[in-house]
Amino acid sequence: APADVSGEKDTTTDSAGADVPPLPALPALPDSEPTAPARPPGEGGGEDPLTVGPRVEFGPDGSIVIAASSLLPGSSNRLTTDDIDAQLGSVVVDEGAAPAALGAVGAGPSSFVVRTRARRWTAGETKVFYDALRQCGTDFSMMELYFGGSRDRGQLKRKYKLEQRRNGRLVDMALDPRCGMRLDM
């Protein structure tokens, strides 16, 4: 924006011609410590602890090369595997040992499954099953309500599959709404 140079006002004019007060001056920055000059490649004493990541150098032919010494941080004070083994001594456990000897828990996919003991279906329960099948179809969660908690969804599904194999026609009739099937046994 062009500044008003009349000397009487300390304002500037915006694009619409209105006077705009000047921005406040920014505080002066504190004097910072001078930074260390960049070292040419291959010179300098040891690794800089503030250097993070690989260091890039220029090769003799002018190509850009990553310095191998900068690939592992603090590589000068790293322990070898032999040093680590000597420090740990008997703390190291052989992984080839039996899992029980290592304190492992023998848990498998079916370790936490709660199973109910299988019971034979009575003739009365089978009749109720066919009534429920007629009313609910294959919604086994809804069929559970007919049994009042004595049979769970998994048992009803197994019963359905068993009846499908043994009495497939009877199951089809129970599922067919057009069939006026009587379930007297």
C-alpha cells in the first residue's frame, strides 16, 4: 500500500483510500550464540551428539555419499553381542525349552469356550422345537425364548441340522407357511 509522505501523519492508505494505522514494531530478537561453522567432510573430532540421522558427504568424484559411520547412532559406544551375553549370563533363557518350563500358559483357540454338556432331546422338546421352527423360521436366537433357557442357540442349530438330515421333509413342511402341518406326534 502506498504510504502517505506528507510527514504530518504516521499512517498508510489502503486500496480503498482509507487511512490505516501502522503495524506495531516487532520486539528485537535476543542475540543468539554464533553457530559452529560447518566442518568439511572427514574433519572434526568425533561424532556430534546433536546430529540426528545419517550424515551426507561428497565423494572424491563429486558424488553425494552417506557416511557409513553415521548410519548407527552412537556406534562408537555400542556393545557387541558377546558383551551383552557376558553381562546377561544365566538370565538368558533357551527358547528351545518346553513352553511349560518357560512359564507359558497353555492357551489355545478353545481354551476360553464355555461348553454345556450335551443332553438328549425328549419327544416333548422336539415338538416344541418344531412349533418354534414353524413360528420363527431359522432364527435360532428367537427360538431360544420357546425353551426358557434350557436350550441355547448352538444346541438349537445342531438340532436343526440333525433334523434336516433325518427328517428333511418334516423340516421343509414346518418352514412352508402354505402347509397346514399338524405337529401331533
